[in-house]
Amino acid sequence: MQIIRARWFPFAVAAVVLGVPGAWLLARSPSKGDARVVARVKRGEFKVIVTTSGELRALKFVQINAPQNAQQANQYQMKITSIVPEGTVVKAGDVVAELDRSGIAARMSDVTLALQKAQAVYEQAMLDSTLNLSKAREDMRTMELTLEEKRLAKEQSVFEAPTVRRQAEIDLEKATRALAQAKLDYKTRTEQAEAKMREVGADRDRQKNMLGIVQDVMQNFTIKAPAPGMVTYVKEWNGKKKTTGSQVNAWEPAVATLPDLTQMESITYVNEIDVRKIVVGQPAVLTLDSDPSKRLRGKVTTVANMGEQRPNQDAKVYEVRIVIQDADTTLRPGMTTGNGIETTSIKDMLYIPLEAVSSEGGIPYVYKVDGGKVTKQEVQTGAMNDDEVVIVKGLAETDQVLLSPPEDKDRLTLARLPGSGTPAAPTAGGDTAIGPRTIPPAAAPGPEGAVAPPRTQPKAPAEKAVLRPKKTG
């Protein structure tokens, strides 16, 4: 047994000697390497993208409206009682929606009664005029006969006394003048009757025209498609779509639209910080929430000059329109899009992930990895987007940086860029830089271990008083 133990003893010692470093390596490796996420500095074209969400809308469309002359019929608010489902393909003349007829029916009843009243007034005026003119004509006929009698009496008075002849002449003259006056009065009465008939006739015609308008509006309460296409609901001021139960009015008569699906645009709203970067003509890439793999090319066509307050948004936003340049028959109005507007494009630049850059006292820096060593390096940054930032100085293309601070970040010294100043002083609660120990001049040891007195700033010489001669009166 002693021989066997003697043979195995060297192997056991060797196993112990080889096993200890291996166990140290296994224990050290996870804490140093696996916990770090390293990113390499990239070189290439750097783009600044403003990302927003939008909604597709047809660039051209035919609008389906409520009756255009509804305001003339005193119909200002109209309720949609039924409408075809959104997305229904219709032909020209197909029924799209129905409006509530209760209000227009009451209006038609009122106009009908008003027309009947106007018609009765017209007929009454016509009868009155007929009677008055008939009586006037009869009176003139009587005057003509009286005039004839007076003429005969005058002729018979030739053989009478002069006074009798004179009386006959006076009677004849009176009868002649009375007949002439009656004829003038008849003409005036005729003109009065005609004016009265025109007045009551105009009121009757006005009510008749109103009845025709109301009938036409009521007939158009059955809204039909003016052209073939796909029915798309329009939105109200609060962003909700007009559907059954919604109101349309004379100022916003749109009920639905028939969009031209060959030309589409995305309507998006950009905050006031990013809208300064956007100008007309910038390229954009659009994706669909319904098909994220599809990418469409677009171009900014309109940027609003004035901001607006949108529902459920605290800050003002600006409307931006992006026309889609790629033809796609699967696009439909109302689809949600992701819009990436390219505001800046810089060629041949170094850039790293945005989360790799930290800041202390207004100085940006990164944790650069050089083999197994980590240094805290100041950098000069440039343009940035949502994910990456341009590095102007401080890093090379082959460098690597950490995406999160290392565990020993408090023991690292900030390496400043040439000409940017001295290393940053430690600050409470932030990163501390520990370098070679320096002794303040006030505490530097003097000869034979004596401590030099603290330096004091020399006092500025006192200004000399200037003697001015006294003024004498």
C-alpha cells in the first residue's frame, strides 16, 4: 500500500497544481468579459433621421357632400341615419348614405302652408281688382250716356232763352270733364291692380320656389356617389370619423370621399423641435404598421408654417405632408405609417452608439477599450440621431467603446483632448479622477521640514487723494 500511494502522489500534486489556475480563470472570466457590451467605432455615411408616425391619405379624391343648397332650405345641421361600410366599392349613382328627413319634412310642411296662403292672397287680390275695374268701367259707361243726354239737351236749347242755353252748355261741359276724369282714374286703378298683383304674385312665386328647393334638398337627402371608387369616411374636427349618427352641416358638408388610390401621401405632425430640421424636398422612407417589411420611398412636399394643438397632445405640432413616390395598389387611406425623414446626410464620418457617450461638467467622454484596459477618453461630438452620434475627435476607426460604464469607473482618470484643458477635478457624487498626488503650494514642505506660510495676495496700492482747490465766490 505504501508503494501504491508513493506512485499516485506525484500525479495528485500535479492535478492540484494544474487545477488551481484553471479554477481562477473560470472564476475571473465572467466578471470581466461577459458583463461588458462593446461597440466598435464605425466609419461611413451618417444620416440624421426624424422619425414620426403618420396616416395615409389620397392625394386626389372626389368628395361626397350633403345637399349643397341645404342652407337655402334652412337646414344647417343634418344627421346621418345610415351610411355604407367604409371600404365599400361603389359605382356612380349608387346610394352611399341617408340623412334624417324629420327636419326637412317639417320645413316642407311650413313652406307648403305658406304657398297656399300666398296663392289665396293672390287669388283674392285678383278678384278685388276685377271687381273694382269692372265697377269703374260701368261708371264710365254711365258717364258716356249722361254726356250724350247733355249733348242732346244742348241741341234742343237752341230755341230757348239764353239762360237755358247757357245752363245746357255748362251741364255738357261737366259731363265731358267727368268722363275724362273717370277714364284717368280707370287707368290709375288698372296700374294699382297690376302692382298689387305683382306684389302678391312675387310672394306666391317666392314660396313656390322655396317649395321646389325644399323638395330638391329632401330628394338629395339620399346621397349618391358622384363617381366610382372606394368609400372612405371623413374625419371631424376632433379626429373621429363621420359615421351613422354623426352631424354634417352647411359649412362642412362632406360625408365621405372617393380617393384616387394611385397617388397617396402620408400626413404626419412633427414637434416644434424637429420641424426646424425639415424642409420641402427632403427624402423619406415610409413603413406600414400592417406590413413592417415593406419600405416605400417618399418626399416632403409641405411643411406648415403655423403650429396647431392636436387632440391628446400637450405641445404644438406642425403638419408635414410626404408624398409616396412608389406605386403600390395595396395602400389604403387611413393606414398608419412610420415616417423616417432624412434631414442630414454626412459622408465618411466616424460614429458610435449614442448610449456609449457620457457627460460630466459639460465634457463628453467614452470608455475606450484597448485590449484588456479601459480608459476614460474625452471626445468631440457632432451631429446625432436617435441611435448614434458623430465623433469628430478622440477616437479612431479601429477603437472600441463600452456601452455602459465599467465597475471601476470611479478609479479612471479622464484623458482630455490636446488643447482642451487640464483633467477634470473630482466632483461629489460624480466620476472621480485619481492621478499623481500633488501638493498645494500653501502646504509644500520648506527647508528642514518647515511648512511655508500660506501665500497671500498683495493688496492693491491705495489711491492717492487728489487735493482740489476750493471754489471761491
